[in-house]
Amino acid sequence: MIISPFTPLFFSPSTDKFGAKSKYVQLFARTDRIFVELILTAKEQEPIVYINNLLSNISTPVSLSSWKMNDDKILYFYNISLLPCGYYTVTVNGNTSEIFKVTDDECELSETSLIQYSMKDNKQRLDAVWWIDGMQYFF
């Protein structure tokens, strides 16, 4: 399984050159779309994904959409959006992302930038899909 490197959540611990964990917590607006893409071979089972609310200690299973890329690969994807304000992680097959924060605080959000990224077609990379059934998606 490949977690697309364009998925805006960090699934590998961020460390400085001395190996200390990052103190950086990603910040998202409630209305942001956090696009998660998982690329599996046809032989692999559908991934199990949870959104973990760290304040309420509730893990919510995610129903993924899927798209057959070719005979060998299947894309599973989901747009995370409109979460209540709080702190979260996402778990994919037991692999948990770093903590991220969702807020509607305009003061906090005024210090951020919304970046959307896509490509003109699916031919440039093998670790991300930009067009699914004729519709363009953005990370």
C-alpha cells in the first residue's frame, strides 16, 4: 500500500536533524478538504481507516471510495472535511498520522495559507491520482 505523499497529513514522524520529534501541529479550517489517497495492488485488502478525535477519544471508521486504476492497482480515497474543532489523527491499517488541529478561529487561520495542488493528468506520477472518472481532485 502507498499513502500518497501528496496527502497533506504526516504519516512519518517529522524530526529535526537531531532526531527530536517535531513540535509542529498542522492547522486546518473546518471547511478545508483533507484529501487522503491510498494506492493498493489488486491483491491487497481494502484499507481500514479511522479518524481519531483526541479530545473525545472517539475513533470513527471511514467509508472509502474506490477507483480501479488498472488491472493491478486500486485507488481508495476520502475527503476529510467539516470536522468539529479539535485535535485529530488518522489511522490507516494501524499506521497513525501525526496530530493535526481543526479550527474555525479566524485569528489562527489568518496566519495560514490554503494550498491546493493538482496536475493536468495522471501520467506524471505513480504515487498520486489527480483525475478520477473525469473529475479533477486537489490535495
